[in-house]
Amino acid sequence: MLPLSPHHPAPLARPAPGLPRNLLLGPLIALLLALIAGIGPVRAQDGSGTLLLRFEGGAPVEAPRLRADAAITVSGPTARATITQVFRNTTSAWVEGTYLFPLPEDAAVDTMKLVVGDRVILAEIREREAARRVYEAARQEGKAAALTEQQRPNLFTNAVANIGPGETVLVQLEYQQPVRQSGGTASLRLPTVAAPRYSPAPPAVTSAAADVTADPIPDREKIEAPVLDPARQAPVNPLSLSIDLRAGFALGAVRSATHAIRIEEVSESERRITLADGATAADRDFELTWSAAPGTDPSAGPAVGLFRERVAGAETVLALVTPPEGAAPAVALPRDVVFVIDNSGSMGGASIRQAKASLLIGLDRLRPGDRFNVIRFDHSFDTLFPDVVPADESHLARAKRFVAGLEASGGTEMLAPLRAALADATPEDTARLRQIVFLTDGAIGNEAQIFSAIAAERGRSRLFMVGIGSAPNGYLMSHAAELGRGSFTQIDTPDQVSERMRALLTKLESPAVTELTAVFSEDGVDVTPTRLPDLYRGEPLTLSARMRTARGTLTLTGRIGANPWKAVLSLDTAQPGTGIGKLWARAKIAEAETARLTGRLTAEAADAAILRLALDHGLTTRLTSLVAVDATPRRPEGARLARADLPLNLPAGWDFARVFGEGDTPLPPPPRQRRAEAPALQIAAARAVPLPQTATDFEIRAWLGGLLLALGLLLARRRRVAA
């Protein structure tokens, strides 16, 4: 576990520092005996890496095995993905499995199918609580059922009930996703593992009458799952992948920096991509990039495009336009740059090395006249200088020594250092640019707190997010950069540090395209985003609009430095596209969520808009879920149902001991008292598999088990004496 206010409370896998072991021996023995007696469900792990589960009164059984297949078709600016999750029950028991998994943060999830034998059950979209009730009723009635819920825009759970003995069932999800474009390169990203997330503790309760701030993560138990120690267990959840790339223009380089791939050339503009090593462990994001062939007309390339789709009597238009780089201002404004680096436990291993190397590149790119500061954080934070200082030789040398000495450990308390970075001593200073470069894996659960702070306190600052490691939190990165009027980049591997950091820093040094406006010549257009962001070099403006008929013109205007810029697009020339309507609806939902967080919409108004869009377009959201139920009961009456959360791999490059705590390393004290209903005692049969945090009468049952055992031993002794 993370040693300080972690994803889960620290288990008593060892005595707390300074506590005699014999004081814990009695309770632990009683607790284990209670588990053996079958008093309640437990997850445990044997030495072979098999996840075990039990049901009341039954012997332990093996959890369902999982494998997944991803099939993605890229069509110009959009991609359609089908993710098939295969749950295999290798036991003689009836089981239910719950699996936490990631998807792209901008995915529009619209389809789910449950396949049981030769039966295919298509899911319905329903309000979240209604879908949950349907699923739970089907589970109780012994029917095969599946439920897909969104926990975050990039984090979902699938629950599959009543998997029969020896049976294999499939859950097939489909989603639409935009292709990301920057600097003439298009990219597609598929997250494959839900990284463990740090969850700040709930506020302390000092008295019954005290005002208590709301829990920053009220759904913390829903974003947690068992995580395997790679030193003890082989990887699980193998993933196979195939991509049909139809770029719409002559292709040049097609690459993946994250995985070895096999590329088959289908035509000048089409490629088929598969994993060179076949099925691989789901322990890192997959990224594919492609660009136009040398000499290709830029207007046919991925950075410029206008597409449309007619659905349900209306048309949706997607515009992708990259303004020309233009001339820089005659005099480049000096900058105040605050670098923030995450050195928490989840950044251990390769991630902290990448982050430090990235920050050092940023320091080297500072110019005379610039000022800077450095903030590092884990469960605490340090600011190197009291305020920004000149980027001279002595200050830079001190900063580099500070960065070189950083090590990864502790929790990820991001809110306080973020606010420190946003704090601006000269908010009215327009003679300098103020920029924040934030390097992190984003492995936190309190994203809403972070977004609210950025929206409320950003002032004149621009926030640039740098996602570090094999499985960064793309939702946090992209949305924080959007709210901070900056941009984000992701660094997956050490060999990307130099290239991607220099590209990001070039954006910081380049004039943004500001004062952007979009005007349609026709009335009745519903466009998103309603507030256009600033753009940086090589970044296209992406907007989508829904209207009765795509006709007339779209006029874009702005300023590049001191120079005006204008582009007029004829909607009649838009090319046919697929899935654009879904992407428009998904973007509108994201915009409503942002308006709720920033106070531009009340919670009630935002929820009403989100629910309407989700139900109209069949999308999974915070308020809606997909549920599929087979009509015929399958589990025999009286047969019990075993349950388990399926285990996840640790993201590649992460250090398990730094994330979950080392056996001989003392735990730092918690930053604040936990809520009273939190369980006082928890134990994990293996470090890799934490128990749920739900408060129960488990301790009472454990002591009762110990008492019953003692009574049994006493009776047995008396019988031997009597004999």
C-alpha cells in the first residue's frame, strides 16, 4: 500500500513500528480462524499467483480468469473500438467477477453485449441507479447479467454475475474516440491497466457538532482493485490488439514507442497493425502515431479537415484546423515558469527518472530575463525558493542539485502544491507570461478537487501538464490543461523525454493563438466548445457542431502574436465521417461537467443536461450505465454465488514496494484522522490483495471465531483427560 493516506488504509501485514508483535498475535490468529471458519467473504492469494475467493460456508475457489481483445478501426479523424473481455470460470462454483479497467478519457461508450454460450444479450442504457437495481435483481434470481459503470471518464467497471462452473462468458464494449493531432502527427492511445490511485483521507471529525467538509472521494471504494506484486506473481489479463488504420491520406511513418508492433501495408493510405509478440500483459498504455508521407499536400494531411455525419435527421460537423505558425512578436515576453514535480511512491522506478530528466531539460531552456521556481511534492511539498528567481547560473545550479536529489516515496497530496504553484504575487503583471509545468503520473482519485482549484485560482497562469510513465491518468492531464488554458503531453518511455519535452517547451516559447472565435453563417447551430481555448504551435483547433443541415460557412478568427488570423471553411466541402455525432454528444457532456465544477451551471442543471444527452445518444456517463440481463435463470436454487474483484497488474516501471510500502520500512503517520466508520482493523492475506474498506461487524465475528476455537480446544482437552 502507499504508506501515507493511500489508495487503501495500510494493512497490518506486519506490526506497526514500535508495537510488540505479541500484542497483535491474538487478534490476528482470531481473525484468520474466523476466515477459515467461513464467516465472511475474503480474497486471498496462494503462492502460485492464483486469486482466491470464498462464499459463506464454502471452500475457497479460484477467481475468474480474464483476457481481452481490442479491435480498433481508424477512419480519418475518428476511431471505433471494440473491446472484448473474456471471463473464464475454471471452478465448480457459480461466481461473480468485477473488473476495474481504463478507457480513453474522451471515449464515447455506447454499446455493450453479454455473450453466454450461443446467446447474445444486447445491453440497454439506463439511469445509473435503475441499471444497478436491474443488475442486482438479476444476480439474486440467478440470471446471467453484466453491468458497465463509469467511475471516471477514463475508468470503468464491469460486473458479471452468475458465471457457471467451467463456463466462459464474454462482455463486449464499443466506443467512439477522436484521433489526437499535434504538429502534423496523429496519435491513438489505448489504456490497458487502471493504475492504483492515491485517495486523500476524508476530513477529520473533531466533534459530533463540528462542520465536516465532504469527502473529496466519496466513491473511493469503486476506484480500487487488487494489485499483483510482479515479484511474486506472473502478469495476468493478457491483451491482444489489432488496428485497421485508414488515414485518408498517403501514410509516412507509423510507429509505437510503447509496444513492438507488426505493420502490414494494405494500401498507400491504409495499414493493419498487430502486436508483434501476440497477446501481452495489460500493464501499460498502448500508443500508435502516424504522419503523412513526405511531400504530401498538407491540406490532405491529418492536421486539417472538415467532416460531417447525418444521424436522426440532423448533421454533425467536426472541424480540425491548424492555424499557420505565423511570425513571433517582435519582442518575446519574459516568462515566470513554475516547475512542479511529483516524487510520490507511484513515481518510483523509471517514472521519477523520466520526470527529473524532463525537468532538467525545462531548466536548460530558460532564457535570460526569465524567472522560475521549483516545487516538489509527495504527501508533503517543498518550494525551492520563496518566490520566482532569475534564471541565472547560480539559481539554476541550485535547482539542478535539488532535482537530482529527489527520490520517490510517500502519498500523492496534489492539491496543496498545485495551489502554491497557482499563487501569483503579481496578478496584474501583463509584461510577463506566467506558466506552470506540472510533471506527474496523475495517480489520484480526487480529480474534482484539482479541477475546482484550477478553475478558481488560475488567474493569468497557463498550466501545462506532462504525463509521466506507462499508465498516466489521461483524464486528469487533459482536463487540467484545458481548464488551465495550456496543453498536455505524455512521456511513456525514457527515449521520448528529449523529443517530447522540447516540443512542449517550444509551445511555451511560442505565441499562442488567442482571441479565437467561431461563427457559423447559419442559425440554430449547437457548437462545442462554446469557449474556444488558446492554441499553441502545431495544435489544431477542434470543434464540433450539430445543426439541421451542414451548409454555409464556418469563420474562424484570432490573433497570432500581434498579427490577425482568419480562416473561412465551406461546410459544403465537408467529407463524410463516422461516429461524429457520438463525439459531439460526448464533448457536450464533458462541457456540462466542467460547467458544474466551475459554477457556470448548477449541479441540477448540469445533471439534467448530461442525462438528456446520455439517454438520447446511448452513452455511458456518471449518471447512466449499460446493463444486460439474460431472461432465463441459470443458477440452481440454493446454489451459492462466490464474488471477487479481479486482480490488476502493476503498471510497468512502477516500484511495488514504494507504492504499497516495504516490509521493513516504518510507515509515516497519517495526515489526519479517518472517519469513525472506517474499519479499525484490516488484514490482507497477501500484500497484493487488499480487503474492502467497507465497515462491518467483521471484528466481532473474528473474536467470536477465536472464542469458539478456544472453547473447542478446551472441550477436546477435557475429553482426552476423561479418556
